[in-house]
Amino acid sequence: MECVFGVVGNGFTIVVADTSAVHSILNHKTNEDKIMVLDSHKLIAASGEAGDRVQFTEYIQKNVALYQFRNGIPLTTAAAANFTRGELATALRKNPYFVNILMAGYDKETGPSLYYVDYIATLHKVDKGAFGYGSYFALSMMDRHYHSGMSVEEAIDLVDKCIMEIKLRLCVAPQNYVIKIVDKDGAREYAWRQSVTDAGVIPA
């Protein structure tokens, strides 16, 4: 019942993911961070099988770091997204990863960007995107309220609308979410939205 979504605003990209680690009907964790910092100006948010998600995102992170170490310059967000897509396409014909990815980044030349990569190696550059059961509701809210050139405050308000709609509509909705942002100042955690832990029901 995962939910990962993101939007591009005016000079930044925001990515949101639930923090639930679920197996079958059991919720093992409520503080699993599914958004990895690839480098100083890139984020990769992933959904899918837990083992595939962790292994593949770490593999991408290490290879992005290796490229920068060997060449002295970082990959652009577009190059990192295409590399990720290539690795998924190669694995698809051998031992596929069941993982869906939103890659967010900021480049000096092109500004903020968001790339959608699914488990069958489809790659698209998008202004807004989502994966998981919550995507049905998040995409509906973004279709209605998203506009290009959003400020950070407008984007966070839209994120909160999406989260509230998911919690309201989805019968098995995740309760907690992590929000991360990437802009000219770098990639970093922006906030958490914690409903269950705030109520003291489940320890973080």
C-alpha cells in the first residue's frame, strides 16, 4: 500500500513517500525512509518490493558516486535517470527488479526536474508523478491544484492535500510520510507528516 509522489515547482522539486514497511497484513515499521539522497543535488524515491527497493537504490547511489569520483564531475539529473533506466532495462531481461522510481534533481543549467521510471524501464520527464495505491488520489489532487511555477508554500499545501485525501479515501492508507526537497541549495529533508506516532499509538 505504498505511496510515492512528487512535484516540480519554481526552482525546486519536492518528493514525498510513506514510511511504512509492510509485509502481507503486517506493518513492521512506521519510520522507513524510502527517499535516498543520491548526491548533493539529487533524490531518488522508490516503491516496490523492500529487498529490490533497497538493493537497487543503493546500487544506483554507489554508481553515481563512482562516476563522480572517476571523472571529477557529477552526473546531471537526466544522465542519472537514463543510467537508472538502462540498469532496469538490463535487469528486466535477466533478474528483474520490482521497483518504481521518482528521481528528482536540480542542475545549474536546466533547473529542477523530476523523472518517472517504472519497473519495466519506462522513463519520462514529468512535472508531477506518483506510484502506489495512493497515486490514484494524489494524481487527482495534483491534476486539480497543480500549476507550473508553484512556490514552496503552495507545493507543501498541495502535498498536505494529497496526504489527507489518501488517508481519507484509501482504506489501508499509510499514516506517516517523509517530505524531501531539492533546489539550488541541495537535497535535504524538509518535514515529516506523522499522525500515528504523534498520537502515541506506535513508537517511532
